[in-house]
Amino acid sequence: MKLRQLAFKTSPTNFGITVSPDSNEPFGILMDLSLPQGNATIVAFVSGDASFYSSAGGGVIGGISHENVRKAAYKFIATSAKYIDKMMTTTSYPLPELGKVRFYVLTPNNIYTYEAAEPDLRKNTLSPLYAAGHRLLAELLATAQKK
């Protein structure tokens, strides 16, 4: 939970990025999954860094050192930019209800969120974003298994 909260406090300047004050370009994204065994969070930043945290303990950090993870992280963030207009701004960051997925898209001026039932994400407008998050998770897990 501490690493998840830290992600919400991150700014583009943490990555050496200078942005226009009115920019709405995403620099990070979180995808929270609520499962019967606990919560999982997938995080990606424009630096290519990506991590996976689990409330049951464990996870994968340090994805930035692997090209496959960096590419998946960039794709996840780029895909999120296409769906900001379908999201609402937020200043609170609850975990999703059981069986739901919640996205948080980090931009220089706002944090945007969207929550939906997991089965609905497989067939609604945001399904490419959901798929990009799962591709990143797959790359993180594959990289961790190689160690």
C-alpha cells in the first residue's frame, strides 16, 4: 500500500520531464485489480519503470531494466491517453470493489479514474487499455521468472 500511495505523489519532474502547465499528457498509470485473495496493482511510468504489487505480499519491482517491460509500460501509458475523455478527475484513490478494476491515469494537472467490472472491460470501449495492462503484467511476471 505504501508503494501504491507513493505512485500518486509522483510528478513528471521525478523523471526529468518538463511539461507545459496545462498539459494533460499522461506520465503514469495504475491499474488496480480486486480479487478474492486480495488486491493487485500494476504501475507504469513514462520512464519505462513498471511494477506489480500484491496485498497478499510480493510483487515485481524494477522493470525498467528490461526492454520488454519498458515497451509494455510505454504502450500502457500511450493507450491510456486515448481514454482520458471517458474518465473523471479524482483526488481520492480507493481500491476497486471485489471483481472490479480501477484505472488511475496520472497527468501533470489531474488524476483521472475509471472503474468497471472485470468482465465488462473485456468488451467495452476501454478493453484495449485493460489488455495493455495485462500485457505489462505478463512481461513483468515473465521477467521475474527468468531471475
